[in-house]
Amino acid sequence: MKKIRTLVVMTIAALSMVLGLAALGAGAADHLDAPLVQTDGRLDINDVYTFAHGEHTVLAMTVNPAAGVLSPTTLRSNPGSRYEMLIDNDGDLKADIAYIIRPEKVRANGQQKLNLYRKDMETGKQRRIAAGMSDTNLSIKTGGWFYAGLRDDPFFFDLQAFRDQVGGAGGSRTFCDADAVDFFAGLNATAIVIEVPSDQLTDGSDTINVWARTSMRGGQPFDRMGKPALNTVFIDSANKDAYNSTTPANDLSAWGDRFADVLMLFGGYDQATADTITGLLLPDVLALNPASSDGFVGTLNGRQLAEDVIDFELTVVTNGGIPGDCIDSNDKMFMSDFPYMADPH
């Protein structure tokens, strides 16, 4: 065990030096993953989820890492700020449907009025389909539910081990120490959750591609995310903002070589295998077959709340050299009904 632990430390230390990941000391998954997003947690996409629930599809993102501690607990209401869940249903990696969340000014009691729009990206037609106060399950006119408000952060990970061994914090904890701790236990995030009938998304196709995007006034890109932790693991600090500004259709041409190089270096993969894995990881979208109950781990079908995605991705990147962090579940039980994420702490 000591020999394995030493190998893990050496591998992660090398990863830190080559990729320039010292800036990751404060971040994980996509929490605080890039210089720009560290300026406003309200527009920082932490995680994205999509999964089938019966005949419906759930689309969700979290923002505001460590809400109430490092970040606010409300959404950004500045004119021009946008939160979007984007759906491609014809395979061209360009959004066909956009669900756009526009929050209004925060009220004295801490609540916000929220407006949800559905936009047909081909025709440009946009319609408000739900409106109401935060922290409330709101019905959608065309069917389904909409929620935005404070929830338990559903991400789980031993961040201290990551900081000590990758972020240069200098501590002694390694992955799977006896005192492994879920850093995110007890922390909240602001969740945006939308549930709609699946046939409103698929347009006859078997699979949809889903990603989230936030932007500032004038449409300036702020953050985007599909699959978990890709920016965090594969992109060096100097290029993280550029990665967040890339559209999925351009991911492979812009970042494919970088991904393959990381996989060959730390997984020992040959070029052909690294290219194949890169083609599964990029573009940075969650592909979902709403008729399937499979999840991200193993099959790359959407992403369910309870999945241990970090163990899966550590295993893939290192070709089994680092099998995981031994934090295997969230600190609170998820709900079986909408909005599915656990109540806030």
C-alpha cells in the first residue's frame, strides 16, 4: 500500500508540473476552474447534469461554489447576464433549443423573481414558459417543472488531497488516506433545474447533446460546461478562459491535441488509443439517450446526481494508475422527486 501511495503522489506531482495546475488549489470539478469565473461565482458553472425521469428529461446546473461562504446565494441580476441550458438534437453540435434563465433583482427577503424562456434557435422565436420566485417549484406552461435556488452541492470529492498533491499546498494527505474527507460536505450551491417532456427535446432523434453556458452583458462568454472536470484536468491555467469561450463544434480542432498529449503522458496510452479516448471526451457535451437508464460512468450517457464521476475520470486519465479518491457518495441523500438535489444545509 505504501508503494502504491508513493506512486500516486509522484504521478500527481508530475501532472501538476507539466500542466501548470497550481491554480487548481481552490477548485475541483468546474468549481472556480478559470481566472474569469473566479471573479463572480454567480456565473461560475460548477457542474452540469442531465438524466431521464420517466417520460421526462432533467436538465440541471449548479453555480455559486460554496454559496454563502465564497459566493453569493442568488443569481446575477445585472442586465445582460444569461444562464442557458442548450440542446443539440440533430448532431451538429450547435444548439437547436435554448432554455434561458433571466433572474430579476434580489428582493429584501433574499428571493428573486425568475423567468424561464424557451428559444427555438433556428427560427429565433422565444417564449416565456415559467415565472415565479426562487426556491420554489414552478410549473412550466408547456409541461414540466422549473426550480432555481439554494441546494446542497451534489459534488463529492477529497479536495484537500487534491490540493496537497496537485495544488502545491504542501500538506501530507494523499488520495484514499484513512482520514479522507469530502470537502464539499456541508456546502451549498445555487441550483437551476428544469424538467420537461423528453419529446420536446429529441425532435425524433435518439440522442441529444446538452451543455450549459453563462454569459455577461453583450453576450460575452463567461463559462460553459458539459462533461465533468475536463477544463480542470486537461487545460492549463493560461488557457482556461479560452476553453470556456470555445463552442462544442470547435472543441476537437482547438483542444484535441492537448487532450491526447495528456492521456499519452499520464495514462501511457499510444497515440491511436489517446485519440480514441479524446474523441469520447470531446466535444464537451453530455450526450443523453432519454430512453436509457444508463449514466455517465461507463457509458457516457448524460450524468446522474449520484454518480462518482471523479473516480471514473481519474481512472481514465491515468489508465488505472489512480483509481479514485475513496469519496464515493454525497453527504446528503438526494430526493426522488423534483428538484432531486438535497435540501440546503
